[in-house]
Amino acid sequence: MRFIDELYQLYRGHFSRDEEDIIAIVAGILQEQSRDDLYRLIDEMDDEELFQMIATYMIEVVKRKVAMDAELPSATVH
């Protein structure tokens, strides 16, 4: 994706192997984008990029739900 390539080149020296740095930079950039900007980014994606984006999102959401369920006390069945 061209946007990611440009973002990476622009911030290349700021990225480290620390995931938190990457998350902070990407989240900051995305927060500056309007809804229309985000739709344009999605529209520029090819089918594989779109699939990867949605799959990654869905996997992360399910992982969070599983983690939250694991934190809840188990309901006892009588």
C-alpha cells in the first residue's frame, strides 16, 4: 500500500522494534485523517490488502474478547 510505504519512509528513523512506538505513530497519523481520507485509503487497496486489513482487525477483536472472557470469574452452574 502506497500510504504505508510513504509513512514508513517518513518515519523510518523513528520506528523501533518496540510495538508501542509503532502503535503510537500509526495511531497518531490515523487520528489526523478524516473519514473520507480513510475511505480513500481503503479504496486504493487491492483485494489482498483489504482482506489482510479486515482479517487482522477481526483477529485482534476476537483475541481481546477471549482475553476479557478469561478475566471474568467463571459462572458456577448448579
